[in-house]
Amino acid sequence: MTAPSTFGLSTEARNLHWLLSNLVEEVPGVHSVTVVSSDGLMLLSSDPGHLVNAPAAEKRSGPRGSSADLATIVSGIGSLTTGAAKLMDGGGVKQTMVAMDEGSVFVMSISDGSLLGVHATPDCDMSVVAYHMALFVGRAGHVLTPELRSELRKSMESAQ
């Protein structure tokens, strides 16, 4: 996690950190994960740079190696797809997936504009990634209250 510890955080915030860590550690092909608020601020993030001292073959790659970059990408994709859905009278955007030569980015709506973003390998099992993202959203959506978002923002700011 980007935050060095969850000491002092509420039970809900610690649970979200734990859920995010599990998503990265247990889903094959996932490089990094972030949760972004409706105003584009990173609330939670895995740390793709945590293997900085590892040999090059073992390093996980991420968008420029920064969790903040993934949050920026997720926020931009979310904004673009929401605008497209409005123009097309398509309703709310539930999930977006971008497949690239060297990776994949998944974005899923959590609640009231918050987004879950995942950066994964190009050969990941997309259905497995989407399934685990949906589990995270189901577990996190109801606890992501304004008070918890504020606590998570403060936690991210103090970690940086």
C-alpha cells in the first residue's frame, strides 16, 4: 500500500486497505489498483513501486511506476466514458476496459462517482479480474461514506 501503515485508521478504512491488498496479491496478472473519488482524488492505492530494489525481471510495471499516475488515468477514463454515455443517452457507466499491447486497464464504478481502477498484464484473465473487481465494489461501495473518503484522503496526503 502507499500508506506505510494503517495504524490510527478506522476499522472501515483498514478493511478497504486489506481488500485492495488482496485484489493485487491474489488475482493473477494484476499490477496495481487504485480507488479514486468522484473529484479525481486518489483515496486508496496499491504501490506498484514496492519492488524498487528487486531485480529488473521481478519488478512489476505500472503507469510510469506511480500509483498517482494510475489514479490520473482512471479518473480521465471515468470522465471520458461518463461524458460519452451522456451524449449517447446510455445511462450510467458500470465498467470500462482498455486492452493495449503491453497491458490492460479496467475501470469500474463503485458508488456516487468513485471509481476502482486496475492495471493488469495483457494476458490476464479479464473475466477473473472483472469478477474480483465486482467483489471489491460490492464490499466497499456501502462503506465508502463521505466521512470515510475524508479519512482516506487525509491518510493518502500524510503518506506522500
